[in-house]
Amino acid sequence: MIDLNIQIRLILFSFVFGILFKVFELKLDKYIHHKNTFYAIINSLTLIMFFTLIYFWNIEVIADGILHPYSIFLVILGYYLYKPIETFIKK
């Protein structure tokens, strides 16, 4: 069982990581959706592998490599809630 402190840090990190992934995806959009399909696939795979390595390295640091289903859910939630959060902050 994981301590409550570690669980809270894991939840916050996963949510923020989902938001950061969306930000980088928007910034690198011209490379991901390249005219040449080969470059688009290579760039997409590179981005996904880079962020996966960064995520699991941080999970190793935060929670000793213990991954819970809710952490993946929060990454996805952060990814999809980027736009509403951005519009809320701009107001």
C-alpha cells in the first residue's frame, strides 16, 4: 500500500503531465502532421517514446515505480481538460 503523500503527488504529477503533453503536442503540431507520412510517423513515435520515458522515470522517482490505474486516467483527463483550463485562465 502506498502512503497518502505519495498518492497525492502521483495524482498531481499525472494530471499536470497530461496537460504538458497536450501543450507539447500543440507546439509540435507541424512536425507531427508533416506532409511526408514517413516523417509524420517517425516524429509521432519519437514524441510518444520521449514522453513515455519521462513519465515512467518520474513515476520511479515519485512512487518507486508503482503505477496505479488512476494515474493513467489522470494523464488522459489532464490531456482532455487542457482547453477548458486554458480558457478559464485567460478570463
